[in-house]
Amino acid sequence: MIILVPIVVSDAANGQNKIHPDLMGHMTDLSFNHTEEKIRVIVMLNEQYNPPQFQSTQSFLDKKQDHKEVVQSMKMQVHDSQSRILDSLEDKKKNGKVKQVRTLWLVNAIVLEATPEVIEELSRREDVAEIIPDFVVHLVEEPSIQGEAGILSGTPVWGVEKINATDVWDMGFNGTGINVSIIDTGINYSHPDLQANYKLGYDFVNNDQDPMDDEGHGTHVAGTVSGTGVEGYKTGVAPGANLFAAKVLDSDGDGNYSDIIEGVGWSVANGADVVSLSFGGPHESSMTAMVNNTIAAGVLPVIAAGNDGRNGSSTIMCPGDEINATTVGATDSNDNNASFSSIGPVNLSSETYIKPDVVAPGLKILSTSWLGGYINKSGTSMATPHVSGAAALILQAYPDMSPLEVKQLLEYTAVDLGTSGKDNYYGSGRIDVLEAIMAPLPLISNITIYPNTTNINSTINATISHYIHNISYAGFYIDDDMANVSAMSAKDGSFNSTIENVTGLINITTLQDGEHNVTFQAQHSKNYWNNQTSEVFTVDKTPPTIILNTPLNKSNIIINLSIEDVVSGINNVIYNYNGTNVSLFYPYDIDISNWPEGLTTVHVWSYDKAGNVNHSSFNLSIDNTPLIIISVMHNGTGILNSDDVLWVNLTEIGGNESYFTIEDTSINQSLDKISSGYFSTNYTIPAGLEIKDKVLTCYLSDEAGNTISSEADGNISIDSLAPRINLVSPANNSFIRSGTIIDLTISDVFLANGTYNYNGTNMALLSPFEIDTTGWNEGAYNLTIWANDTKNNSSTKTYHFTIDDSKPSAGSSGGGGGGGSSGEERNNILVEKSERINIFLGDHVSYSFEDISILYVNFTSKTSVGWIKSTIEVLKSTSTQVNTPAPLNVYKNVNIWVGLFDWANEQTIANASISFKVPIEWIKSNNIDEGSIKLYRYNNNTWNPLPTTRVNQDEINFYYNSPTPGFSPFAITGKSKPTLLVKQVPIPAPAIIENNSAPSNKQVRQIESQNHEGNVILWILVIIIILSIAAAGFILKKR
């Protein structure tokens, strides 16, 4: 049996566990070298396609239609699951951290180039399964065994003869109508032997529609699959098959896994029946998904085992190591294993299994040359297209075969070589396509199970047929119980023909309710088995349930039933009233509006689709007598407070239950039945209510569900909630100026008065509850607010403010709010930008600005302060708050303020930084050294350079970031490149250098040093003489 193994994806919570070890090593190297280089990776998503074939390996009933539906389903799944992650990558593309984003629909993955930072961020997403390098793959290197043809022109080459393809041609099968896609270096589609069969292609290396071969490997492979022989030699196993070309390898035979996946996906989407791959690389999960999903779409992947056999066992290369791939090794003309052919076993996903699956001719294979004519090559790359061509012949003969059935047929009919049975050198043996055509598996069709949804034993019928051989046996087993196979009998009494109609009985005695899988076994006279075909049927031995629900909306008009059968579903429902059967449909409502009053019985029968029936009967009392509310009374006059008792009395006729509600509250209080016609209750008012003039309504109902309501005279007012005091602005614990308005809200429907105290004196606080701080002296204030309502509920709040009217110092670490209020002269401000953010303890705050040189102001808040404004003042020249201009060449002078005055200090913020940009044009036009850009901060009457790091660039700007201890005037500066000056200095004649050779660098430096020393001595002598003359003159004058 062939088993499909779905891809296993990582569910690690730690993002780094999702990053491939090779990729993690590369990222570590980049981080160590502090480079922003991007890495090309494949991001595998958790949500992977899980087709029905992975649970049940049944044949394709309509292969072409199934192929289209699977491809569409895969693409829809990818579109839905990738939309969010693709949206998140858009901003990163704009920031230059991501590029070259492509979707790989065949494996639900995304290939992109990204920085290590982005890769780590992606790994922490829940929808990401794994991130792997976009590994480089190589051609399965062939030993250099090449030479001339050595055969007569017009005859088939030895490999085609060896697998008996020519005998299959004589039967009328040459691959016509079957599409084989060569995933390789391209095809020379102009070669006379390939020109007629080439249909379409794409170059994924150069991203164009011309897949012309520039290495030669793909053309040789294509010739073995479908070479026509018109130029001389019959190299093709299936000379009538159509050729697709997916060029995924460059002129050196190298390519990336992402291009491989895209090439296979392109082939699948364009209707390929077989994909032929002859290359290898390291194993990883995208290859597992690629192989499995290709098979799920009805396409057979035929893959070379590799040419590392000389290195010993377990040398099968990826993707040939995938369990579901048809993996091909190589043999010579005597059926000996080629020494280079890779050997199994394969150890993957905690499994060990035999590979290759089959072998084929792979030594000194003559096929088409990309330069014209023919050439001999060797390798498993040459064996693989023999199998691809053989698959095309089989699919022409049996077009409804699934990829798994073709793989199974190739193995079952192979010539067993080496150790008996399947082994790690020859697999199941060397393929024999004639035997495969002559002895395929029996075909199972016309399957019926009656009844299919059943509560009794079912009859199962089918037709077993074969192209040539008589059917010898048929049977079936249920689910996975292969130990209990039930034999089926031929309807004509014996198995003696190529077509047999068979029948059997499914015993459901021991089967649980639910779906079950019936797998057929059929055998023909050559002893080949088909155990791949299955059918589903349902057992349901449990009758439906019938439940009488409470009549809808407590009315006496509709009775509702819940009727359910979870296995096979409801077939029909009947109820009987007054001797008449009536059909009942979902939602199973019975209208009793016209039924007379009194006791009646309703019978209900429910039948499920398996034939089970349930009967229930219900006794109902029909009561259509209307209710009457005579009066509703309560004592809720005035305003009720918490713990007050509200009593409610109801007098009525005909009711048995009553309750009351109060408008705009959640109060729903039942009334006690004191006596016939009289209900009453005492209700204690809870805390936390505040309503005014709301309606009290009483409801009355009887046992039949009849309901009536009535509103009481006199509305209800309740005040058991204290006033709510709220500070609107400025934020608590703020620094403010005198004259600032402190804005409050006080909410209470029954508010009596408000009071505030800030200097020991209570003052009335009236609506709109604003406190003017004009005249308040500088200093800290505790502002206390009191509010009382008419029921003496009270609230108190205290807020803290500091009045600071001093002008901010340019050396402070805070700011002044900007816009001239900072102290900057208004006529020196070129542009002013502000932003407010509501700040809480621990927030990573980032103010962002547009259209100016400052991009972001960032810090971590060490306190909760409410709304804080940051202001940028871009200045025309040096700030008027500093004493001296900034050093070097100034690009921009800016003031940056956060909060009022000295708010931004080491007690309130941490990790402050400023992000800014500088135009590349300014740097070039002013001859600035681009590595010298610095952000200077003015503090304590001094300009201080801040550490400045260039973090990015685009075509227009360089982008920088600088940490800062605070906020004040700043300047963005750069240093001019030094100008090279050439000065002519007379040089005394140098000493003669022997041998008339040019002086060495060392000799020149010695000469220059000597000249310099001579000049210094001369000047010293001149100065001594002048001083001596001056001294002598002074002495003579004094005498």
C-alpha cells in the first residue's frame, strides 16, 4: 500500500524555534557585523492544504475536473490565509526592510528578501509555521561519461529498448495527449526532435516566457521523455507526449527552492500530468508540501535519486527523499546498479523507508543536445526521464489512473533486481513499461451500497474489470480492519472473465453510528491487487430525538418542537391532532391558534434517513381566556435612596405569575401571590442606581403562557449613586501656567452643589465646572473637589498641579510646548509641528512628524500623566535661546519640546531618542562628508554632540537616529570634506644617489627630513643675531 504523509509543521511558541538553524546562523553573522543585508527566505504558513486523498487513497473518478478543483481550492486557501501577513509586509517594503515578495500558492508560503529584524518578527506570528533559507539546488551532477552514438541512425536508443517502450508503441500508445513538464535548465525547443512536441514554457530564472536552454541538461532530459527521432535517433520513451519547459536552473545548473516550487506550481496550473525533476539539495518542509500537493492535484512527480552512491548509504537527495515521490535510481545496459546512483534508506520525520522506488537506464544515454544533434550523458538525471516517459505511456492507456496508482503500477511490474523484494539499491526494480501496460491493477467501478445510509445490513455491488486478464478475486474490509476481509461473489457464479459484476453484504452489527470507509480488494490472474479504491457509507441505528420546547414567546398560538438526528438527518416528521395526520417541517412549529380550549393530546412521529422512527405524545391544555389587570399600586413617591423599600401591589383576574420592571434599569422583580387575584412584593432599593421619572410596569401571565402588562400610575425616581467627578484637562500631576482653566465634569441627575479648595478656602463650583487659575502663585497645589446630591450622596477627588510661570531654559531637559510659547522668537520659527499622545506608565511613546527633517521623538514613560504634547520648531537660523551657533555646517536648527517646561526629565522618561533625515542633495552640494552627520544638543550653555547612527537610506535621504538625555534646541550638522592643497616648496639639491637609480620612498623621506631640520637651524641663527644686535643697541643707548 502507498501511504501519503502530510507535511508536519512547527507549533513552537518561541519564534526562534521556527527559524531554520542555517538561517539563524546567517542572521547571527549579520547581527555581529551590524549590517542591514537582506536574506532571501521562504515563510511557510501553518495552514496547509489537506485534500481528501490524504485520508483515502481512492482513484480519481473525473481526473481533469478534480485537478481543476484542487488547484482552485489551494489558491483560494492561500489567498485567504496570506492576506493579513501580506498586508503587514507592505509598510516594511516602503521602509526598505523587505523586497521581492512572492506568493508560492502550491505550498502556501511566501518568498521574500528581508532583514533579520523582519524575519524574527515574522517568526513570532501564530500563522507562521517555519522560516527557511531559500536553499540553492544543483543539477544532479553526472560523471563525465560522454561519447558518440555508436548505434544506427533511425533506431531506438538502448534505454528505450531496455524498458520495452517500443513494444508499447506497437500497441498504439506513444504518450499522445499527455503533458510532461521538464523542471530543469530549459529546453532547446528548436531542436528538430523536440520542436513538434514542445507546447509552452516559462523562464523563472530571468522571469520571461522564453525557456531556452543555456546549459544543456534540460534538453537532454526532454529528448529522453519525448524525442521524436526525426533527426536520426529515437531517444524518446513517449515520442507523442507534449513537452512543457519550466526553466528554474541557470547556465551553471543552479537554482533556488522558491523557483523550483513556482515552476512545479506553474506546471500543475497549466495542466501537466507528470513533472520530471533531476536536481537535489538539502531537505526541508517546503519540498514535502510541494510533492504532496502536486500529487493531490493529480500530477505525478518523478524525481532523481542523486549521484552520491559512491558515498555509501542514505545518500538520496531532496526532493527525491520524499516518501510520496517516485524516486529513480540508475542502471547500466546489463541491469547492474550504476556505481554513482544514490542509495537508501531515507530517515525523515521519525520514519525510515526504502528508496529509490524504481531504477531505469542511466549510463551512456544518448539524447538530444542543446547545441544540435545528440550526445551521451550518464546519471540518475538520465534515468528519471525514462520513468517520466513510461508514466506518459501508462496515462495514455489508463487516463483515469491517479499518481499513486501509476507509482504503484510501475513498482509492481518492475523487474526485481538485487535482493529479493524492494531494496535500497534497486528499489522495486528496473521499470518494464510493457508489463505495466499489460498488467495494471484491476479497475473497480460502478460501486453501489444500498441502503447507503442504513440501520440494516447493506448490499454492496461493484464491477471489477481488466484490460487483458481475468478477474480472480474480489473482497472488501471496513475502515482499517484489514484482518477481517469479506469476500464478494461473482453474480454469474464464478470468476472467469475480464469483467465481473460482484456483490457482497455489509454486516453492521458491530459498527458504531457514523460514516465508515469500505475499501475494495481485487485481483486478476497475474496476481496484481487493487487495494486503492474505497467508498463511504453511513450507519445510523439510533432514532431521532423529539423534545417539546416552551411555547414561543410565552404565547398560546405556537408550540415548538426540537427534532434532531445527528447521524443521517431528519427525513420527515408527522403529527396527529384530532385524528388527522399533518406533515411538519423545520422549525417544527405547530399552530394551535384555532384549537378549542381544553385538554388535548398531540402525537408526533419523526423518521430519519436511515429509516429509524421515534414516536412521542404530549398532553396540552388549551387556554385562551384573557387575563385582566385591575390595578397596579406602589409607594415610590419622591426620590428613593439605597435601602429604601419599594412595595408594589397588583390586583388581577386569571393570572398565576407576576413580576415588575422599571424603565432603564435591570430590575426584574417577581411578585408573590398573596391570594386569588392579589400579588404583592417589597423590594429594597440597591446602591448604584440613578433614574428620574421612569415607568414601573407589571406583567401577569397564566399557565398557558398568556401574558398581559400594565403601567403603574406615578413614575419612579431613584438616587442611590454618588456624583461622578472627572478631570478633563489638564492631566493630573501636570505643570501648568497661572491662568490655565482646569476643566471638570460632575455627573449626577440630582446634583445639589459642588465645592473646591486649593488654598484652604472652600469655593463654590458651578456648571460648567471650570476653575480659573488666574492669580495663583507659582508652586504646588492640592486641589480638592466635593460634590453632593439631594439624597446626601457625596464624592471627593483630589488632584495635584504645579504652577510654573518661569521661562524655560534652553539647557532644560523638557520643553515649553512650542509655537512661540517655548520662548523662541516667533519670527525665527519657519515651521511648527505638534502632536499629543495620552501617556501611561511603561508606554513606549513615539511622536511622529511629516514634511520636516525630524521624523520621530521616542521615549519610554516612567509615569502615567495623560495627554502630553510634543512640539517641533524648525528654525530659520540659530535658536534665539542659545548664546552661540552650532559648530560645523548646519543643515537645520530645531527646537524640540516635550510637555510643559521641565516635565521631560530622568524621573519621567527613559531611553529618549530622535530620528531625523538629511537630503543626499544637501550633503553633495555642500561637499559634506556623509559619515560626519551629527545631531548636536544645546545644554548648560554648550553644544554637545550626540551619538548618531545612520539607520537607512533611499534615493532622496539618509536616515539617522540619536539617543538624547533630554529636549532643548538641537542642530543637525555635517563636516566639510578637506580640500587638497598643493604647495610648492623649494627643495635644496639632494645628495647624489648611487647607480643613477630613482630614490626610494625612504630616501625621499630622509632628504625631506634633512631639509626641514636645516631650515629650522637657519631660522634660529637669524633670530639670535637680531636679538644680539638689539641688545647691543640698548646697552649703548643706556650708557
